[in-house]
Amino acid sequence: MQIFVLGPAGSGKSTFVREYSEFLRSLSYEVKCVNLDPASEPIYKADVDVRDYVKTEVVMLEYGLGINGAMLKSADLMLEFSQKLKVDAEFVLYDTPGQMEVFIYSESGLELVERLKGVQTCGIFLIDSGMVKTPENLASAILQNVVVMLRLGIPTLTAISKSDLWDIDVKNLLEKIKFGEGVLSEIMEKLIPLFEYTSLRYRTLKISSVKKSGFEELLSSLRELFCACGDLS
Ligand SMILES: Nc1nc2c(ncn2[C@@H]2O[C@H](COP(=O)(O)OP(=O)(O)OP(=O)(O)O)[C@@H](O)[C@H]2O)c(=O)[nH]1
Ligand SMILES: [Mg+2]
């Protein structure tokens, strides 16, 4: 299974790759970690590191670019090495760049995912628990994940990261959306069927890499994504 770990800057992607790979190994799975962030040294033992081929700080100097331009250029250059970045294992965890938009909104980013895809490919969209404390923010996080799925064309689970910091009551927040008031209430109400669908098929999970909690439930959900058993609820 190829798993792309996605999410806004600082949402805990790299830490998750480090801790989840250990968790999977403790269950005797064969796991490989791939660093796809050309701007950051991996904080885990990377089986493949894009920085062996492309380093954003070098791209900045070589092409005389600022950080954003260099990130986009790095994404273009990464494509040239896509064969080297593709690995096989029972679980492959791909750590993606902090600037998610470079990966999601550039043609090269999309093409790279396309080339790295395997038979079973999915994403985990991490969102910091501190970012989803209100119904509106939870709604926006789930919608961001929908955008990620549409852009990358892979099923992607939404996981609230750092749940050791804030205990988010997802059910309660979604309930509040139903009875919410204000200018957006009409739109929000219409979104409920979508959230109910996503919360069934792509359940909103809570994980903590610090406490290593939610890891087993995440594994079952990953399995469900590719389960051919019909009822995915
Ligand atoms: N409390 C808590 N902190 C966490 C958890 N996971 C990560 N962090 C912290 O959050 C910060 C960012 O974590 P990273 O893993 O570097 O996040 P990232 O998404 O890879 O960051 P970028 O690659 O820069 O986008 C670090 O200080 C981590 O120690 C968690 O489960 N709980
Ligand atoms: Mg990172």
C-alpha cells in the first residue's frame, strides 16, 4: 500500500511518518519511508530521500529563486527522478512537503503522484487538532480533504493530528453544523450529507504521534479503503 501523508505546514506529517512506520514494523509489516520534501531533512530513517537528488536550498542558489519559486522548481526537478523515488513494500509512507499547495496545485506534483501510484494508493490528510475546534473549521478541513482527493485522484482519510493537545468531539461539532446560524448556515446544512458520506467512507480519525494513539483504528480504516467486502460503513 502506497500512502501519501499530506497536510498543511506543521500538521505533523514527518513525525507521523516516523512513529507510524515504527508502529507498522512492530506488527511485523515491511515498511519503507520516502521523503518527498526537498526542503527538509527527514527526521526518520528514509529508505529513499528526494534530497539525494533535489535540495530546495541549492535550487534557490542555482536558479536565483526565492523560496516559493524554488519549491515549484524543485517539484519540476523531482519528476526527473521519479523512478528512483518509487519503492515497493507492504506499506510505503511518502512524507510530502510543508507547502502542500506546491504538491497539490502544481502540474509536476500531480504528475509525480501519478507516477508513484501503485495498485493500492491512498492519502492521509493530517489536520492539527488546534485548527478544528469549531464546526466551521472542521467543515473547512473536511472540504480541504475533498479538494485533495479531487486533485490527486486518490482516496484520502482525514485524520485530526496532535489529538493529545485538543480532544475534538467530531460528532458534536458536526451536529452543531446542522443547527448553526449565520450567513453560511444554508451552505453548511447542504454539506451535511457530504460529511456523513465522508465520515462513513472516509471516517474522521483522531491520532497522536506523541501518544501513539489512534494508530490501530487508522490501520483498520486504511484496510477498509481497499476492502472488496461491499459494506464499507
Ligand atoms: N503534541 C504533539 N505534537 C506533535 C505531534 N506530531 C507532531 N508534533 C509536533 O508538531 C511540530 C511539527 O511536526 P512535523 O512532523 O515537523 O510537521 P510537518 O507537517 O512534517 O511539518 P512541515 O514538513 O514543516 O510541514 C513538531 O514540533 C512536532 O514535534 C503530536 O502528535 N502531538
Ligand atoms: Mg515535514
